Amino acid sequence: MSLPLVLLSLLSVASLVTAEVRFSEIRSDGRPIIPFDEFGFTHRGRLELNITRLSLSGATPDSSALSKVGFFLSTRDAWVHVLQQIEDGEINCVFGSDAVQKVYTFDRLPSLTTTELNFVYAEIDADQYTLVFANCLPQLKVSMSVRSAMYNLEDGNSNSRDYLSAGKTVLPRAFFLFSIIYFVMAVIWVNVLYKKRLTVHGIHYFMLAVVLLKALNLLCEAEDKSYIKRTGSAHGWDVLFYVFSFLKGITLFSLIVLIGTGWSFLKPYLQDKDKKVLMIVIPLQVVANIAQVVIDETGPFRHEWVTWKQVFLLVDVICCCAVLFPIVWSIKNLREAARTDGKAAVNLMKLTLFRHYYIVVICYIYFTRVVVYALETITSYKYLWTSIIAGELATLAFYVFTGYKFKPEAHNPYFVIDEDEDAATEQLKLEDEFEL
């Protein structure tokens, strides 16, 4: 058993996996560790396991040896302790440690020919646990269909179940509130476009579309989490959530690229290098959304789960880096124009504003990709919702900043384009067409 790989496989079960009723298929699998889901239990936690089509292949062990095969619950701290015990030679199997909670070991099977079993495990120690299947018999391979359901019983009503982790049970209401905020923002933006219709550019309508898609995405996510909270299943709302997440991701990154290139207010067209950035960002967003769906739907028990998660993170980082290039190019062009143009004051104002936007984009990317993850890592499992809310607040602030700085206004330095600049723009366009 490779300890670093086992540690990675267990600790990588992060919040990207939705805690709900999950169906898992394992076929002739000899892995020593197979992580399932992570869940935050209260003092009234329950784990239901329904196993069908169970079969053991390979070397047929006696019933006592099967005590080294089965399911257990473990916190992250406990698992680190188990790994240290194995490394020090104190134990040779995870079930030999008192740090984990044994849920069900296969020595309790009525017989070796048993194909189905159902049981409920009551968890009274509130904490965040990972459900793991362990097989300490190297020659044994296991096949089974597993239905796992983790939930908490609400206080005062033993029949009411909450299928959301203890740290995420408030998310449906939070997402619904944020969706209302974005819908209000969309109404305000429509009012601004109507009042300033003489100075409206194409980018402003695109910004309206981005806000509306964000609002719809949050509304579907609120419904998705609400159904999971009550029933353990999304009832189709996850499909709409993925659709709007896909559209929102593409339009948001495209908006940053278009603003960075100065499209529709600094120049009415895109240069070839700008188009190439868009052609890179959009396909990468498609891949990132596919990876997210695979991560959410399959769970970490599959061999390729870790690979897809790494793909998702890598693509997300590449997209974040790609959207910065157009802003850097615009800053460079404005700096050169400020040195040679007689109307240097206007170009210097634009340059300053693009620098500000560049800094804000970097801060937004850093906060939502690094700080939010750090908060999730260090925050108690009961307050995991705080990291998600922090990310949504940062996104809201970014939307508000972008809308305020790029609002349609005749005297906004972003939109100051005189006849000389128009002529220069047309000349650049003719040169690009001539090169083609």
C-alpha cells in the first residue's frame, strides 16, 4: 500500500462532491482504499448503506480474515494518525486502529455467498467524516453496487432528515438571496441602459446577459440544494444548474476578455490575437464544466475521479491566466499611445483605469481560487458555508465594480473616443485586413 497515494485519495474528497444519496458501482476492484463521500454529521447523524450484487473474487479467505475488509468512517485528523501508525509498523491494516469508526466489516456477513445487505449506522460524535471502503487483503477483489445515504435528523423531529452536510444546510437560502440580489441588479442595469441609451455600447448588453445568467444560475443552485436537503436527490434541478453554470462561466470570462481588449468602446472590432484568446478561453470553459459535472456526479470512488479533478483545476487556472493577456496588451498599447499621441492626457486616464481593472481582476481570481479554498481548509466543518458565502460576496463585488467603472456615460474616460482615435482605429482595421 503506497501511503502517499492513499493519503491523497482520502484527503482529496473535498467539497466539490455533493453529499446526497449516491449510487456507486464497483467491479472487480482490488484497491486497498476506496473513498466515497465526505459529510458533516451532527450528534444525530445517520449513515444508510444498501449493498447489492456483492461478490468476492480472487483468493477465497476465511471468514475471520474478512475482518480486514469493510466500511469505516474517519475524520481527516484520524486518518493522518492511522497513516502514521502504519508507517511506524504499529498496525498493518486500517481496521487495526482505534482512530477510525468501523461501520461494517465483511466478517459479519451471514455467509460468503451473501449478495445483499442493508444496515443503518448511528453517528453521535459530531464531526466531519469520510466514508471509506478498505480492503487489506491484496489478493481479494470486490464487486458490489452501493447505495449510500448520509443525513442528520433534525432536533425535535426524528422523522425529518437533512441530507446536506452540517456546514452547508443554510446554503439554499443563501443562494436564493444572492439570486434576488442579481435580479435586482439586472433591473437597475436595464434602467441605466434606458436612461443612458444614447451612450450605450454593445458591451453593456453583454454585461446584462452575464448578470441575468448569474442570477439564474444561483436560483437553480438554490433549488438544487433545497431538494437535496429534503430528499437527497436534485430532481433534475442539477441539470439546469449545470447548463447555467456553463453559460455563466463562458460569458463571464468572455466579458473580461472583451473589456480587456477594449471591444465596442476603444475599438469596434477584435484583432486576431484577441480572437485567439477567446477561442482558447471558450473551449477551456467547456472542458472545465464537463470536468465539474463528472466530479459532482460520479464521486471519488472511481479510478478517474482524481484525474478529472486535476483537469478541472488546471483548466480553471489556464482560463484565469488567459483572460489577463488582453488587459496587459491594452495597457501596453495605451502606454505607447500616451508617449506619441498629442492627446496624451486622455490615454493616460484610460491607462490608469485599465491598470485598476487589471488589479481588480487579479484580486478577484486570487480570492475566489486561493483565499476561498484556504478558508474552506481552515474553517470548522460547521461553518463551511462561510467560505462559499465569501466567494459569492467577492463575485458580487467584482460585478458591481465592473458595472460601475464601465457604465454608459458620455464623459467616462473609457469611452472618450474622438475623431482622431476613430481614424486610427479604422486604419488599424484596414492594416489587419490587408495582412490577412
